[in-house]
Amino acid sequence: MYWGKIIGTLAGLATMRPWFVLLGLLLGHQFDRGFAGRFRDAEFPGSSAGRLPEDYIRPLFQAIGHLAKSDGRVSEEEIRATRSIMHRLGLGPASVRNAMNWFEEGKRSDFPLLQTMRQTRRVAARNPELRLMFVRLLLEVVLAKDRMGKEERAAIWLVCTEFDIGRVELAQLEAMLRAQKGFRRSPAGDADANRVRNAYRTLGIEESASNADIKKAYRRLMSRNHPDKIAGDNPAQDVVNEAERRTREVRSAYEMLKARRSIR
């Protein structure tokens, strides 16, 4: 994060005194470090669906559906972002079907967002990182489009109010997600996306695969390609070298997907 440093530096420049510029930069740096540390902790705590209670996952996808429909139309970008969250949370086929049903419930015009968030607050009362993650995932879906409407912003703020998340923290979180979105659209982001797609191809799976499917593919390929598996056949050196190369390739692909999808 760098917004704290930017704001602190600008505030210092406004005083026209070099020492205040330096002080603003240092204070901004400390602010960024504190927020970034908390944000990392809140990214996906305990991250598989098996560790998140249904009383948390259900209102999450209901709220996502509510926000996606709040401007009158659910976009393809919002649907893709929602499916991505399902996969990153490690939802199995049955849980995905449930999440889709909850999404549809949230789209109803009479969905009680305020009451639902108050109930959810009790579920995550002892874990502020879960509350921050909840808002982060809502923002991911909303920001999948080019602009955030006033209805969506009002709903996000209602959730933040119930979860004791302030405006500064919300602004930092939104700025971080917008910066990530900008990176993905840049040449560097394209190259990064290609590396991720290649990782899926290396493991022989689709990008829609569940976390469990990724683990199974990795274990299967490691079992098939590891040099120890062919050592008893006294293979030629080029065969050993190829097995070692393939093992490194599979391990690297898995480590990338493991980090991106917070696989435990």
C-alpha cells in the first residue's frame, strides 16, 4: 500500500516546509504498513469453505447478489467475479450450488440487507479479519465493472457501518483493489495472467477447477513424474533429466496456484 505515503507527503508539501514533508512521508509509511499487515491477515483466514461457517458464507453470497442487482442488472463481470470467489474459497460442487441459490435470494427486491448484516456481525464478532474480508469480497464484485453506482456504494457503506469499518479503511481497501485491477489490465498484468493460465495447463486442469481438484492433479503428476519413480528401471540420463524438469514445472505451477487461491 502507498496511499498513506502519498497523502502524508502532500500534506507536508502544503506546509512548504521540508521537515514536514519528511514527517508526512514517515507517518504515511507507518499507516500503510499497519493497514497492509491487517489486509494480508484478512485476505482469506482459514480460507477453505470447510473452515468458514455456513452462517458466514450464506450472507456473503446473499449480499453479493444484492449488490450486483442493486443497479437493476447483474453484469457478466459481476458473475465472473462471484464465481472466482467461490473457487478461491474452495467451495465444492454442492456448496457452489448453495452459493448460487443464496446469490439469487440476495437479488430479490425485499432482501433484508440490514437485518442480515446484523446477524452476520454476531457470527464474525470475535474475528475482525473476517469482517474485513467480507467487505473486500463485496468490493471485488462491485469493482469488476467500470464504475460503482450510488446504490452499490450506499449498500457497501451500510455493511461497513454494521461491521465497524471506517471510511478511511474502506477508502484504502477500495484503492488497493482498484490498483490491482489496473495492474491486471496492464502489459505486466497480461504477462502475469498468462503465467497463471500456463500453470493450469501444466497441471492439466481448467481454471474453474476446485482447490481439491488442483491438489489431486498436483499429487497425481508428482507421483507420475518424480525421478524416484523411475529410478528402479535404470533410466538413461536424458530420461532422468526430463523427469526432474517436469517435476520442477509441476511444483512451480502448483505453488503459483496455491498462493493465488490461498490453498491450504
